[in-house]
Amino acid sequence: MKFITSSIAGVAALAAAVAVSFSGASIAQDFPSKPIQIINAFAPGGATDTAIRGLTKMSDNFINQPIVIDSVTGGGGVTGILQASRAKPDGYTLLVADTVMTTLPLFQENLPVSAEDFRPIGVFNLRGAWLLARPSKGWETLADFVAAAKERPGELTVGVPALSSPQHLAVIAIEDTFDVDVNIIPYGGGAPTMAALLGDQIDAGMPGAPAGLDSVNAGEAVFLVASTELELVKFKGDMISFPEAGIPHDLGIWAALWAPKDTPDDVMAELATIFGGMAQSDDWTNFARSYGVTPIWKPLDEAEAYIGASAKSMSDLAKLIK
Amino acid sequence: MRHALIQELLVLTAILAISVLVFLQTSSIMDAGGSQVASGTFPRLAAGTMGVLAILRMLMFVAKLRTAKSPAEKARTFDGMYDWNWGNMHRIVAATVLMVLYIFLFRLVPFAPLTFTFIFLVFLSFGVRPWKRLLISTVLSSGFLTILFVYIVGIVR
Amino acid sequence: MTSHILAAFADIFQPMSFAFLFVGSALGLLVGVLPGLSSPMALAILIPITFGMEPFSAFMILIGIYVGTKTGGAFAAILIRTPGTPAAAATAMEGFPMAQRGEAGRALAISIGSSFLGGTVSWMVAVPLVGVIGLYAVRISSADLAMIGLMALAAVSSLSGRDLLKGLMSSCLGLILATVGLDELTGTPRLTLGYYQMLGGIPFLAAIVGLFAIATVLVDMSEEAVNAKPPTNRGRFNLISLMRELWSMRKQLAVGTTIGSILGVVPGVGSDTAGWLSFAYVKRQIEKGFLKSDRKIGEGVPQGLAAPEAANNAVTGGATIPMLTLGIPGDGSTAIMLGALMLFGLQPGPLFFHESPDMAYGILIALGVANLTTLLAAVLLIRPFTAVLRIDRSMLLGSVLILALAGSFASTNNTFEMMIALSFGVLGYLMHRFGFSIPAVALGLILGPVIESNFRRALMISRGDAMVFLTSPISLICIILLTLLAGKLLYDFVSKSKTQSETQNNQPTNK
């Protein structure tokens, strides 16, 4: 019932069918009897959007019903999250959201919705932020960067995609660990951050991997450190993560599927089985690795514990800002 | 003409009021953030400029009116502003109210053809002529939209 | 490189690929025609169906849509004064009056021809420079971006309004509205009035739909002549006379293409601004008598239609090439295309052209060829679309309202945007009534975030040193131009009010 490892479509579909019939739940017997809608609260084309589309690309192998991905954007992501939280908790309306679920309340008060309004179905991928610099700076390792930052306190500019993002927190972690002070510049997105870095307008940039992967491989940018263990198959070089560099934080940007909090347990279990099947399929793991995210699968309680731990380390770091 | 004068002054006052409101709303964020320019600076800059321009415009307007001698000259100062046709206001109000209604119905039944038809039937009663053709266009456009959104988007998914 | 380009041409002119590109262009035209439907939305909807296709064929469709929408916006702008896309808003200024006097076919032909020329010429210049365009694009610093935005705003708002003070007030209003939402640099919520929906700012597309589509309908409804029908399309417009006409306005086309090509590279400024700047240029030329025209601006001057249309399509190269060569998308549509490339397991960036030359050169060449397929599709659509004019305008108004509302819903799947569209429609109507400038508000809304966040970011990077605006050449040039513009406007303004008051005192009949 648990593992569907075959990539052959027919076998996988059969396995999924078997998994469904053995799950034993009464409501869940014929669970997806209509299309499942997944709300993505952020603009199409972004990392989470690409990941969920990649995950559900071969959904036909696992369920007989289509999976629809709807971008409900606006309100800095709150609109879509709120809409998903208000959906009927029957397992047909889900939400895909990343660490923003835990970082948003850290910086915004009085939000109408929070992670408390949801139950995680599973965490399905993990990425990280990575610190990149131009080769012209002459830095080869994180130590070089830190030395430069010590030499010119408060002067080195480090671009981050957004304030209060995990990328921003990752820079805070570096500042805190090595007791340096850099000038953090928010750029309003991963693309402008990379543009500013490649245009030599900032000294270093902390975009979310895999942004800039191709530039690193081409020698246009130098990799210094990653906020967590990254699995980038196309990366040519040694990957050094925060723990390896002596930074006592492990900042992963995870993406998870969520259901409204009143969704019944058997439906949750069924959803976890369906999406667990997709998240452990070769199609997805191959795609994820080539895309540049780490495929993982932490269902239900495991996800809750994982997300809780991640939220705690992020809120600890957030307290260090300013 | 007195209407036009009042109208112009009212509009400029409204603009001044917006500027003042922006200033009041941004007073709490003037110290926000550690950057060189505070969060409230730009809205205030824009609002301040707008307010000054409104006052300038008001002064020029009054000055022009005062220097004008004949009534014809005075009328010209309004420079195309005096074409307010109150006679047709009901159409605008009706359309706006109907659109609000439409949005509320839309929340209940997205893209439902029934909603379109309903809305346009009400439209008709407000006297946008000619009736028959409007009815045809309504049915056609609602049908078109329904097909476009519900079926095509549905199939694509 | 040449061999790859030739191979790409060969691939694209395969019957199937060409058919996909054509279908994409035709779809793009339709999406462009309908107010509220945008190319990012169409691309996002289509991506799931392209999963089952070959990556190359899939991208033929996507690129066709992207280029097609740029041209399609003009149809609605010319025929019913409701721009189908924000970028086509400037097209309505001269295009609609032309349609009103029975020259809809001619106006459409000119706009399609200009789109084709603008897109193709800009692309032909861009292809040999493909390796460096991205590198120049990223060199544009925050200080430069802020000043480019400010200059574009000043140029358009001072040139496109009837009354200078009201035009400037309108820009200020746009700028205020642009600051609504979370402050990008501090995370502080601003002017949201307690609506969480506004944390991300005023929904841009809905606001533009309201300002241009709904407001126009309301203005038309309030006019007595709501049931008037323009004369039907008289006179056939043939290819030779079109080419002759386009040749006669080659200077305006060249300026439009240049503005579009340059602004396409500037992130966040893009096509919406390029059209207005080109229009402002033509307007100025006519007012100053540099361009001989038997008509006044606003009465259907073909040049005022051709320049913005050329500019609209000229931006495609500049916005797309950095996505291919650096992996940095220039706008919403290219961001979605980037995501689609990644879904196919491709990684755009400096190595893209070496590692997947078929795809990379294929996309690059398709961007140019799509102008051709769009031209073909658009020419086929001229006749059926001009039939719209045979319908009573009053009949169309309701449909436009519904399309605009439904379209603004579709952009984010959220009914709040419909309320925003409606509110901006009423605002736009009132502004039109009281002589304010709607384009100036729209431009303020578009450029406000570009100006503000980049201005502040530049100061953050320089740690408060304002010299940064003078040391960067692009920024310095913009500041000089801005100063000249401001001086000129002030001079005109003072001398105008002087002569006005004099003539008013001496000669009451003379305006």
C-alpha cells in the first residue's frame, strides 16, 4: 500500500488502484469521484508552481480524476491561502504553499488566515537558498566572503528576493554566526536578484536554488554556501551546506500540500496515499532532481513535526533581524 | 454655470481631501524600516504634490473667473468642463448597481449563463435601446463566455 | 551560430511546427482582443495541455500566443475604443476615431502592419546581439530604473493630457495608488484600508481593465449618441496602398520600434509604457508642426496609431532574450515560459544555447517568425472583426462590461478583482468627466512601483549617498532630460497663461 516504485504507467495505476482498495476507509473507498483542485497562492511560473505542476504531471497514473491547479494570486499570497482555508473540507480543494505559511505571520500582524487553519498532507520537496557572488570578487569560499565582510563592516551588499523570506533569514544566520554586518537589499523576486548579481550591482546574492544554477555552471557566478543540503544533479562542484560551514541552522525551503483543518482523517490518509505515490514516483524524483529541488516525502504527522521544527528555527532567526 | 463652478471646486476639494487622508494614513509609517527613505515618504510626496497642484489649479481658476468680464468669457474658463449631462446619470448609476449585483451573483454561480441573461434583462428595463438587439447580443455574449470559460477551460484541465 | 539559426528556421517551417505557431498566434489574437484576458493567463491555462506535446511544438504555441496578444489588443481598441490589453491603450486614441469615420479596415491594416514591422525589425536587430542583450539588461542599475521610470511618467503625463495641471494631478493619484500594499523594502502595509486583499498592492490588471474598458463604456453610455452607428467600412484597403502608407510613416515607425526595443529590455517598464511614449512622440510632432497632418491629434491620425503598435511588438525581443540567455524573465508572460521550460527539464541560462541549441535557437527564431504567423492570422480576422461595427454600439456596451468583469476575475480567480475593476471604472468615468487624464493614472500605477522601490533601493545600496543618481550614465541622461522637460513645461505654462490672460482681456473671441 505504501510504496509505488514502478515508473511504468500501467503498473503504477494498478498499484494505486490496489492501494485505494486496501485503504479500508468507508468514505475514502471511491475518494476522488470528481476533479481535485489545488490552489496555488502565488504567481504561475514560480518555483512552487513549477514544482506542483511537475508533481502532478503524471497524476493519471495514480488517480482517475484530473488534478486542477488554480492560481489564486493577490494580497501577497493571503487571498489564495484564505480561499483554500474556506473551502469545504472534503479533500477536493487543497492548497500548495511553501515556507511562506510559517514566515508570513512572523512579519504581518492580523492576518485572516494561518497555518493553524490547515493540516499538512505532506511535504514533497525541499530547496534551499544559496549564496552566490561574481568571480570578479575573488571569493572562492564562504570564509573569503566573511573576511571581506569583516574588513568592510556594513558595506557589502547582499541581495535577497524578499524581506522576511527564508533567503533573508539565511543571510541573518550568516551574519549571526560569524558576527558580521552586511547591507541586505530586498529585490522583490528571485529574477531581479539574479539580474542585480549578474550585473555587478551587488556584492553577493542569496536567491533560492536552483535560480542561477546555469550561471554557476557557466562560471558567471561562484557558489559560496547553501542554507541546507542541496541535491542539484546538474551542479558542477562541491556543495557546502550551512551545517558543514559551521552555521548552526538548517534552513530549507520546503513545499507542502495542505487541506483545510476539518478534513476527516480517512480522507487525509487517502490524500497522503495518492500524493505519496506521486512524490515517490520515478517521474517526479527525476524531474525534481533535474529541476533542482530535493524530492522528499513526509506525510501527515511527520510533515507536521517537520514544519513545526522549521517554523521554530525561522522564528528564532527572525528575532535577530535589526 | 454656477453648477460647473461648484463642480470644479468640489472636485479639487475632493483631491485635497485625498491628499490629507494619505497624510493621516501614513503618519504611523514614517519611521518604519531602517532604509534611507521611510515607507511613508513616497505616498506623502505624491499626495503633497497632488494637493499643491489642486490648490494651484483652484487659485488659477478663481483668478480667471475674476478677470473675465463678459458672461461668455466666464463660460469659456470652464474649458469643456461644463458638459455634465445629468439627464443620463441614471444610466451610469443603473449600470454600476447592476455590475455590483452581477458580481454578487457571480460569487454564487460563476459564469452561469442565467446570471448574464438576468442582468441584461434588468439592463433592458433601464432603457438602453434598442431592446431586441440588446437581447440578442446578451444571449450571444453570455453563450460565448460560458463556452469560453466553462467548457474550454474545463476541457483544457 | 549561423548553422543553428538555419536549423531552427528549418524546424519552424516544418508544416506541423508552423501550424502550431499559427494556431498559437490566432489564439493569442483572440486573447488579446478580449479585454481582461491577458497573455500570462492564457499561457498558464495552456501549459497543462502542452505537457503531452513535444517541447518544441509546445513552445511554438506558447510563443505564438505571446506575440499574438501584442497585436490582438489593437482590434478592440480600434473597433470599440476598449483596449484588449493595457499595451494597446494608446492605440485607441487615434484608432477609434479612424473607425468612427469609416476607416476601420484601414486602421486595422495599419496597426497590424506596424505591429509586424515593429516586431520583425526589432527581432532582426536583436538576433545578432542575442549574447549581449541580457548582459546589458542586467547592467541597468536601480538608480537607472528609477530615473527611466520617472522620465517615462513625466513625458507621458505632460504630453497626453488636455490640462497640464490635471494631467500631473492624475499622475500623482496613480503614484499614490501604486504605493498601496506591502512596502517591498520594509514589509510595512501601506494604505490598505484594512483589506488583506490589498497587501499585494492594487490588483493591476483589474485596475487597468476598469480604467480603460469599464470607464469607456460608462462614458459612452452617458452620451446621447450611444446608439449612433459609424459609417460602414467604405473602400477596400489593398496591400500596395498599405505598404505605401506604411512607408510614408517610416519615421514614426522607426521611433516606435526603437522605443519598444529599448524599453523591452528594461524590466518592469515594458510594453505598456512603450506605446504611450511613442504616442506622446507623435502627438508632440504634430502639435509642433514637424509632422504635417490634415487632422489634429485625437481625430484619427494614422501615425498616432502606427507608432504605438510598432512599439508594442518591438518589446517582445527585449523581454524574452534575457530569459533565454540568463534565465531572468522580463515580465509575467516570460516568467511563465521560463517555468514551462523547466517543466520540460530545460534550464535556461548562459549554457542554454550550448546545451539545448535546438530549443534555444528554436525559441529565438520562433519569436521572429511568430510576427509573420500573427500577421497572417490577423489579416484573416480583419473582415470578420470589422463586422462588429455593423452592430449597434449600444449592443456591444453590455457585452464589454461583462467581458471586462469576467476577465478581471479570470486573471486571479478572485471576485475581489471584479470590485476593483468596477471601482476603477467609476473612478475613470468621473476622471474623464472632470477632464483628468486616465492614461496618466494608469502610467502612475504601472511606473510607481518601478520608480519608488528602485529609487529607495539605489539609496540603500549607496547607503544614503544621492550621488549614485549622477554617477550612473543612464540615470544622469534621464535627469538631464527631465530637467529640460520640466523647464520647457514651466516656460510653456507661464507663457500660455500670460497670453491667455492678455487675449482674454483684449480679445474675448480668441481662445
